[in-house]
Amino acid sequence: MSKKVLITGASGMVGHYLVEKCIDREYQVRATDLRYNEVFDKYSADTFEFVNADLRNFNECKEVVKNVDVVFNVAGVKGSPRRAMERPNDFFTPLLQFNTNMMEAARLEEVEWYVYTSSNGVYAPAERMREDDVWKAFPSENDRFAGWAKRMGELQADCYRVHYGQENISIVRPANIFGRGDNFGEGSMVIPSIIKRICDGENPLVCWGDGTPTRDFIHASDVADGLLMVYDKKITEPINIGSGKGFTIKQLVETVVDVYGEDIPVEWDITKPNGDPVRLMDTTKSNGYGFYPKVSLRDGISEVMEFYSNEK
């Protein structure tokens, strides 16, 4: 029989790719979010069900998880480091509610497997963020509220292992995610922010800091593949999902400008903060399980730029 899967945060950037991949596998998909995504219109009611649910409400979590075999919890709050520092409760309390409610509802329903999407925000600043180092230090001061909220989800999984003997939870820590359907509004992340400002005609393009910070970017489609991989292989140790390759913000900006196809002058406002100097995932473990990203930074940026141009 086909597996029945629940995908939370289904209308989001990773979620709608994951829905598509699960439909391709002929799974029965129940998708939930606060809003419906028009890309779901193409799916048949025989294989796809959308449920509008607020995961901050435990009773709604208990309802939406009924009669499913697998839960992919990709619900989250996306926003820039600046928003995380200035409006931390936009992240902290909702993430605690999403994570705690869904994992407990899945436990009560005796779901076969649960995949929890954590974050690279759980790590302290490091040249390489390695899975086993998380509990040796604290999250970055630039990401501590969301980082601690995500850590609590991981700790909840460990709590269930100790208390109930559960060994059916996978934990994925993605790098900086980008892709079609990204947030281009206030407080957006670096890639959609740069794309929006270039496409909207900002000239010169003014960027914060000096362009030297290094980041690891991964396309949302690749993250969805990583989530399916940990489920397929029943991996219970936390796994980084990233490219393992570092790009400076300056290199990123140059790539976006090059994809846009016009020579746009760039100015760096060094009075603004850089953020952590390096946030780069160690991908030794995920590579060992056979995971390698398929979408290059340039190809992904081209897709996001086309998406934004068509949507604006």
C-alpha cells in the first residue's frame, strides 16, 4: 500500500518541492499550512489533500496527523538575521509551538517515522559546522533565539528516545536555503533580497558589510531530496544538508549581477554589520550516505530570478 505522508509547511519553499517529490513516488500526501499554494492545483484529489491548520494549536496538530504513516515537519519561520535580532519572538515562540506540538501529536498517533527539519542556526560560529559539535557550544548571538528554538526540537527527539525508546525520528540541519517561492518581502534573506532589489532597478546596489562573510547555500529542491533520503535510510543521527562549499557574500552578489545580465555598480556599506564571518556546513556524514546537491548556486539563482520576475 502507498504510504500516507503529512507535510507541514507545505506551501513554503521546501514544502512544495517535497509535495511534488512525494506525489512522484505515488505517496498519498496530506499537506498543511496557513495558506494554500496555487502550485497544488495540478494534483488530483485521489493523491493529494490540503488542510489549513495552525500548528500553534495542539488540537489542530492532533487532527492533521491522524492516520498518516510519515510526518515531514518543514514548518518554520523564514527571515533575515536582522529580523531575527530585532524581532526575535517572530521566530522563538512559533518555532517552539510548531515543533513541540507536532512531535507530540505524532507520538500519540504512533506515526511510523518523523522527519524534523532543524537549522544551521543551532551551531556556534565555526570554520566548519560539524554535527557532533552542537552541544559543545551555544548558538551564534546573531541567531540565538531561533537557534535555541530549533535546538529544543532536537532535544525533544532525544527526550523521546530516552523516555519511550523511540528510534524513529530523523533530524536534518539544512544550510542557507533558497529557491522558487522564497520570501521577497521585508526581512527577506540575502539571495531574494538582492534579486528583488536588482530586478526592481536599484542602482547602485548597496550591500551591508564588506562582502567577506562566507556562507553555504543549498537549493530547496536539494533539501527536499535530503529529507527523503533520511527517511528512506532511516537515519536517526542528525545530518547536515548543505553544499559544503563556501561562497563569500561578494561572490554571491557578483553571481546575481552576472545572471541578471547588466553591469550594475555595487557599493558596500561597511558601517553595517557583517554577521558571523563563516557559516559553512561539514557534509562528510551526508556525503557518506550518498547525498550530494544537484542544483548549482548559479542555476538556482537563475530560477529564483525568473520566478520573481514572473510574480512581481
